[in-house]
Amino acid sequence: MNHLIPIIIVSLIICLTACGPAPETFLDNPVIAHRGAWKTEGLPQNSIASLQRAIDIGCAGSEFDVWMTSDGVLVLNHDADYEGLVLETATFEEVSQLRLSNGERLPTAEEYIRKGMTQNRTKLIFEVKPSKISTGRGVELAEKSVDIVKSMGAEKWVDYITFDHDIGLRIIALDPDANVAYLNGDKSPQELKEAGYFGLDYNIRVMKENPNWFEEARELGLNINVWTVNNREDMEWLLDQNVDYITTDEPELLFEMLND
Ligand code: MG
């Protein structure tokens, strides 16, 4: 019997390790870090470091921008080009020579998602950039985006946003359970609902021009996210409107206001 004790102890340790601590859940706050949380620490936007910082300070989401290289690799950057290299016409080999200010390469979507999947408190707000070459290429990027997310089993971490209605519709068709929000501001909540969107993610200017859309969206059960909100006055107004999310370059300021 005594010889069984070490086996029991080892089994117990393995079980505790495998089961781990109590599972965390995605945070319930309105703070979405715009291109990661980069500003306070002087980190590059759309970097793994800015995602880590968004996670560390407890943002509900970290937004990032994705383009597709000429050879079909999904990479992060806000603009269509970085240091003069146009991402859509460059090869991944060329893009991988570039460095962000902290020495990181421009992350691939896969690397970024893999990093995000090491935790489950901060969601990944995946912006699928419209192609400057053709609508079809944008749709191809949408297809590859959904493919990568599904192949990684990352569905519960990822919400999608896009300015391009064709991209939005393609994602909704490929993954009807995905949360997809529309950025472009030119569709009413009713139109978004009918198209199958999860929510609207509009510029604050659009919401100021259409204040009735808060109530209309809420009545339709649409999620409301507003960008890019960097000052107290606007944050206060949106918190009063009970929006679901505020996308900001100043997540620390928004947390400060929430804690007041
Ligand atoms: Mg973006």
C-alpha cells in the first residue's frame, strides 16, 4: 500500500496543474485599448507589447489592425504602409525585415492571437482592413482571418470590426456566431441588425450627429462601441449614454474615471 502513496501524490499534482486555478473570464468593463495600450509607456501601436499592457491594466478588449501581404500573410499595422513599404504589395519576407520602435517585428495576426490566448480576460478586437487594391482582396482577407481564428480555436477571444460592409457580411456568413461590428457610420442600427451585425462601432462624431442611435441600437440588442475617445468630457457623455465599449488611446484615463 505504501508504494501507492507517491503515485497518488504525483497524480494529485498532475491533476492540480492540469486543472489550474479557477478559470478567469473576460472582463466586464467598457475599456477597449485602441491599437493596444501604447501611449503611457511609449510602446509601438499594434505591437505584442501594447497588447500585453492592455492585458496588464485590465482592458476588456485590445483593438488591432490587420492587412494581408502579397503572399497572403496577415500582419498588423494601422496604415497601409510602414516605413514606405506598402504591406499589400510587399512579401512577408520583406515585411519581416521591418522593426517597430521596441525592436519587435510587425506581428502576424497569428502571433498576436496566440499571445492573446495565453489569458482570457482581455478580448481581441480584430479590425479587418479594407483592401486598397480591390474589394475582392478585402473579402479574401476576411476569409483568411476567419480561417486563422477557427484553426487556432480562438473564436471566443476574437470580435471582428471593419469599415467594409462586404468584409463584414463575409465574416458573418462564415461564422454566424462571431461578434462582428461595423465601423463606417453610414448604416442605421436597423440596417446593421438586418445584416446580422453584433453591433455598431462608430466614430463619436457620428453618434453626436445621431444621438437617437443609442436607444435604437439598444432596443435592437446591438452592442455599442464608440471611437476614438480620448478626453474626459466625451468619455463622461458616453458613460452617461451607457455604451458597452469606448475605444480609446487613453485607457488609463478611462479607468480613472470609472473608479471615481
Ligand atoms: Mg483600427
